Amino acid sequence: MAEPRYDSVLNRYVSPEADQAPVASYLLDGAIAHASGRHALTKISAGAYTLSVPTANEDGNRITIVARTAFAHVVTVAGGLGGNAADDVLTFTKVGDCIELIADNLKWVPTGAPYGVVIS
């Protein structure tokens, strides 16, 4: 079994399986897909994105949202993180800002502290 490696974009160690995860790039404003893997915000100006509530069939899906451009990208999470409506806006301002979320019980829940992402 391969050893974990350090991912400087995510600023943490990741398992070798993470290298196989799909990467979706978002060049335009819009909805973020629920597919497990990395989702890169790559718009060359400020971006406005939405993340809808996960379905029961998506329970356990893990997504990592990472900024790859240094613009104010805003992701609005329907229902808020963990179901807390006060925590429904994620703001990314620097390259490498990221957050990992898991779908749990029809909610998106952070799996650890976000790196550079402001939650409001």
C-alpha cells in the first residue's frame, strides 16, 4: 500500500486514492457538482457559485473545493454547513484556499478546518 503524500494545494497529507479523484473546473458562475473529488474555482474574475443540498443517495460523498485563481469566489451552500443557515457563504480570496466537505444526512459538513476560506 502506498504512503500518503503532502498536497501543497490542500495543505495536508492525502492518501494515494486522492490522486485518482476527478477534478472539475469551474470557469463560469454556476452550480458545483456533487461528484466526489476536487472542484477547482478557476474563473478569471470574482465567481458566484452554489452548492445544493445533497440527496440521501449521495451520503458519504466527499468534495474538496479549491481556489485556483486569486479572485473573490463566493460559494453559497443551500441550507448552510451542517444545516446551520448562518453558515451558508464560503469566500475564497487566494490561490490555494480550500475546504473539504462530506455529505451527511442531507447536509454538507466540513471534515476539518478550512484553509483560508471565510465562512459566514
